[in-house]
Amino acid sequence: MGKKLVKNEADIRRRMMYPNKYDVLGIVIKNYGQTRMSIKCQDGETRICRVRGKMKKRRWVREGDVVLVSPWEFQSAEKGDIIFRYTYNQASHLRERGYLNIEA
């Protein structure tokens, strides 16, 4: 029953995670349920990814969302973990900066 938190553009960019050399950006294609999703990644692979435990029930991931994927050390071409979901404003910011160059 508190006040709604209003976020401005500076606040959005401050809390945003950028991909490092091990992570890859992707777009959710299909939701299979049980926190498993099919994601088209920027490196050309389509991975079956799961929402990591810290994000469960805190951030809802839907089809068409831009996410940050951490591929597993084994089966890295097929599987990975979703570690961050970007909002619409954050995704457009990534496209402007040149980080994201794939479309759903």
C-alpha cells in the first residue's frame, strides 16, 4: 500500500546490466512453462534457457522480451540461464548504442 515508484531515464540506465564477453543478448521466442523458454540469441544460436532462481517470481519474462543470457559451460550451444530482463526503454537504449542488432 505504498506509493508507486516512478522511474526516469537516468534511473533506468544506472540499474541496467550490459553484456560482458561471456554473456549474450537474446529475444524470447516461446515460453514452455516451468521457467523454461526458447531464446533466439545474438550469436545465431537458439537456446533453451531457464530463469535463474534469483529472478523467479520477481521478474516475469514474456515472449518478445529482450533478455541477457549466460550460456552454460557445457552444452553452451543449446542451453543457458536468463540473468536479466530489459524493459522496452532499456532495449531501445541498447539498440541505439549498437549492442542489440536482432529483431523478434
